[in-house]
Amino acid sequence: MELDAMYQSLGISRKVLDFAREIEASLKKRFEEIDERAEYNQLKVLAAMQKMRVSDVHFAATTGYGYNDLGRDTLEDVYADIFHTESALVRPNLISGTHALAVALAGNLRPGDELLSPVGKPYDTLEEVIGIRESCGSLKEYGVTYRQVDLLEDGSFDYPGIKAALNEKTKLVTIQRSKGYATRPTLSVERIGELIAFIKGIRPDVICMVDNCYGEFVETIEPTDVGADMVVGSLIKNPGGGLAPIGGYIAGKKECVDRAAYRLSAPGLGKEVGASLGLNQQFYQGLFLAPTVVAGALKGAIFAANVYEKLGFSVVPNGTEPRYDIIQAVTFGKPEGVIAFCQGIQAAAPVDSFVTPEPWDMPGYDAPVIMAAGAFVQGSSIELSADGPIKPPYAVYFQGGLTWYHAKLGILMSLEKLKKSGVIQL
């Protein structure tokens, strides 16, 4: 076959192709379900853009202070409509998901307040933001205390523990939807809603914020549809659709978003300033494409789960579980597996495919981390990427793929690298 010849020209052997083809054929029904959700979300985005009367005038660049940036303001209205919120902050100077979360937290917490995580330890890069690990400028330095309640062994919420942890100082509850560098289940929007309802039943005044990274457009509803006061994410993940070159968003209640905006710019300025610098068209178009791009990434994650589960590795989620984010964890149990997997993903990239990734001491992490990311946008994890800390249990976290076909090639290439290194046998 012509297609097989093309794969073989890229270094994929007949043995790997035959192994993967049988698995792909078994996933046809699940892929159809993903496409149906993507269609719904595509129409939701389209309806919001039409409602806000998006025009090419909104793509014009602004500079300096960015006063009266119509494109920026309308884009934020589009986000607010999609997430069913009162307001949104969508800016290129929110440089990452961690930065957007830091701004949302710092804007809404004051000295003497307490931050509670009822889902265990947050993602590694937030540890220094909070002050779990000492760092200059942390919330801890500003007198904000932190408390966490770990999930139970089966991944369920420790409701008695959460109730005991809520106290008069608790101002904000942060709920991380995705798993981060952990092998716990990702939280569905429905489960997030149940947790928020429990918390609000005890303390209705507490702000419930959801770290929505990797979860946008995976389901047909978002955390703000089930009671979240704020959702926060990165534009170089799901909602940027692979076109946004930078940026983040915070959507939610007007008072929460305004406080975040005053932290991002300055008191008294808030959302009124901030030039878009000619990035608006990429933000709009990336958002428009996002539901389809997320669908491709989901197919890649499900394919990876089934491939590696069949090879005997522990995978989270497993091959048949419902999906609530685009991340697939595979536990190899030894560093060689993590490294070979990432080198396979890198070798399948359109950019820097000739580069061999190695573990290094990245800022914000407590162990060496290896990252494969041959992306058009540096660090974009909606593009095909994989990463993991070089520490037990030696798990790799795979995500992204602007198209299903590219995600598929990445998994095939990872199999070749693992086979060559002796970690697996086919």
C-alpha cells in the first residue's frame, strides 16, 4: 500500500504498523463519539463568534497602552459567552497556564486568607507560587496560608477531610482538573460540580477556581457550567487551537476577573489597558479551530492508552475509561522507558525532529525533566509533546497533536524507539 510505504519511509516498520493497525480498528466507535462532541463544541464556538459580531476589524493591531482595543474586548466577550460567565480576561501577557493561575490567585487572595486544595498537591510549577517550596514572591511571603486534602486511595474526594479543612480563613479553593505529574484520575466536569456543590453547601462565600488546563472542549460543558467561580487556562494548550503563539485566560464572575486584571496590570487600570500587538487574528482563529484540534489530540491519547496497555504497561486513564482531558500517562517503571518514549515523539515532530531530548533541571521542578516538543510554538502542549520527571514511578505524560494523523505517527515512532532500546518487544 502507498500509505504503508510512506510510513516505512519515515522509519516505521511493518511489525509496528501491523500491531497498531489492529488496535486502531477497534477504536472506530470511540472516535465517532469524539467527533460528535467536537461538532457540538465547534457550533458552540461559532455561535459565540456570531453573537458577538466578530469582524475583520477585530483583527487590527494595537500598541502602547492598548486603550479601546475592540478586538481584545470582543474576544473576551466571546470567551465569556463560551464559558457562560460574566467576564473573561484573555491576554498575550498571561504567558503560561502557571502565570494565569498565579495572577488569578494573587488577585483574589489577601494577607491572612487561606488557600485550600481539596484534590491533593497541585502541579509542580505551582508549588513555588503557593510557597509549598520556598520562593521569592510566593503567596506564603504575602501572608497567604495553604492547606490541602489528598484524594482517597481510590481517587475519590475525602469529603470529611474537606469539611474539616474549611474554616473561617478559607477564601479560595483551587481544583486542578487534570492530573499533572501524578497518576490520579482526571476530574470530570460532573465530579467537579459535585465537589463545588459540597463546598458551597458549607461555605457559599468561598471562591471556587478550576485549573482547566488540558480540559477545554473535551466535554460539551465546562466547570463554570457546574458552579465554578473562575476557570483558568493557557492559550498554548487546548483553546489556542495550535495557532495562539502565547497567552492565557481567566473566565468567571466579574469581581473575580476584575481583581485578577488589577493584579495583571495595575490597580485602577485592570482590563482597560493591554495592547494586542497584532495577535488577535491568531487568537480568534485558534479558538475557532480548537474543538477539532482537541478531538485529534483525544484520539491520539486513546490510541496511546490502548497500545501501551496491550504491551502490559500501566496507563492512566486505561484503554476504555471516559476522557476528561487530553493527557495520557504511561508508567514504564524505569527511566530508560520515559527517555526512549520522549525521543520517539521528538523524532516524529515537524520541527526539530533531528534533536534528541535529554533530561535536565528545568526551573520550577524538583527533579530532572525530559520534554519532547518539536512544536511550531515553543512549549505548546496542544501540539504533539511528551514529558515526565525522571523519578519514580518513571511515568511519561503524552498529549497533543494538531491532527490525529500526527498523534498516531508519534505513538508509532515511540514504539520504534522503545523497541530499539530493548524496553519492549513486539
